[in-house]
Amino acid sequence: MNKIKFLLFLIVVPILTTANEYQKATQACPAYNNMKHTTNTNDVKLEVGKEYRVIDHKKGQILTLIKGERIAQRWVDESCFKQKNFFDKIVSGLNKKSSTNKQTSKQNLLAISWQNAFCQTHQYKKECRNMRANDFGASHFVLHGLWPQPRNNLYCNVDKKQIGMDKNKQWYRLNKLDLNSTVREELQKYMTGYSSNLHRHEWIKHGTCYGTDANRYYADAINLLKQINNSKIQKYFATHINRTVTLKDIRKLFDREFGKGAGEHVTMNCKNGLITELWLHIGSGSDNLKELLQRGETPKSRCYKGKIDAVGF
């Protein structure tokens, strides 16, 4: 089976981009002045569906012509022009995992952080060095990520170069996300790791397997986070700072807030005796957290007791 896929790959790749021909962009990719992707004068992006002249093709990148720009020759990843054709359909039929990746994720894990505890062990992070007592994250849960399950459902249809940069924690080099102003502003508030490009990392590693675009993915995650912060769960944590609490108590609170049995879908992570995160194991098909929790999995927790940390080191 792998040999067949490899032979098909050899057939498909050469016809994707030939110098001096025109290709339609399939993604709104940033178009950089150089191959290192360090400069993008005027923040130029490809327009999906528009044809661009291909000038050169090297090391997984394409040099294309952007008409109307002073610096017209720009480098983009070859995945920005990837075409669906007969051979692609054959390959996707051979690879069941690829076909399931295109469906909306049926089971997800919503990871929400108690930022005070996270910062105790990540004091070097930009968002932790600048954290103050009146910041949103000092008394509310913040977004870590929304992870399609199972846990090995990662990097769906992502370019190998991007995967390499992500795994090497070069998140600042990952492609910028085409987010609308509302989603971007809310991410800056509700995902404190935004300043460290956590949003790019979370999208490329997990969001690409969710089944929607980045705007919908983050809008869904933020909506769920807000439901937690608008509940007695947030009030409980804010009023029990510097106290040790149990997962049993937290689960009981989830049952009261989101319906009987909701708590068994919640697990807890701790480090150095501090509660760092709550993991909510949820289903799909609704934007209501109460309904989603009832449809989620019930895994074992990694931690059963921990202290709710205060802001500051």
C-alpha cells in the first residue's frame, strides 16, 4: 500500500508547479520577500482562487509574481497551490486517516489553564513576566486549546516544513492566521499565550484536525471558555485562591452547573502541587457546554488534589 502511495506521489508532485505557468492559489498564504520568510512588505497574502505566475520552485517553496507590488516576486510554501486532481482522490481513498481528518471532530478536549499556576513554572514566558493582579488571567480561566480526539489526531494536511518549525517551538515562524478582527481581539484577551504565538501553534497542531477554518475553530473554543468563566466554576477558583481543593469537589460543582454527570467528564492537571489546568472532555454537535459535556468521554484524571495559586511568583 505504501509503495502505491509513493508512486502516486511521484506522479502528482511534478505537475503541481512548473516554472512560467499559472496556478490558482488554494490558500490565503503570506507572500514573503525571501525564502527564510522573515520579511513580508505590505503584509501581502495570496487570494484564494486567483491565478499567479510560477517563476521558480525550490525546497518546498514557490517563487511567484504578485502584480501591483513594488517587490513583486514573492516566496510562498508550495502547499499554497496544492491542487486536487485524479491522483489526489486515489491517494485519499487509500488513506482512511486523511478522509476522516476532513470531517468535523466528534470528540474534543477543551484545555483551560489557571494562568497563575502555569506562570509559576514558566516565569520566562512573555505573558508571565508581564502579568499583573488586575489582568483577566489572574482571576479567570484562559484558553490553552481545543484538541480533537484521539490525542494522535494531529497536524492534519500540514506542510512538513511548518510541522518542523512547530515541533522546534519556532512558533513565530509559523504562517500567520487569517483571523477576523473579532476573533483576534478575543484571543488576545482569552488566550494569554497569544503574545508567544500560542494561537499559531494550537491551530497548526490541533485546529487543522477540527474540521473548520481557524475563525470558527477559535470562536467555538472561546464560546466554551466563556461559559466556564460565566459560571460558578470561575467564582469558586477566584474565591479559593491559596487553598487546596479536590477534584471531587470540582466535579460536584460541574454537576450543579452543567447537569448531573457533567463532572465525570472533567479531569485536572497539577504541577508542584498547584492546579495548572482543567480538561473538559466533550462531544460535538452543539455550542452548549452542558450538552457537550454529556456527550464526552470519561477518562481518568492525572491529579485529584491541588492548590489554587495566586498571581505573582
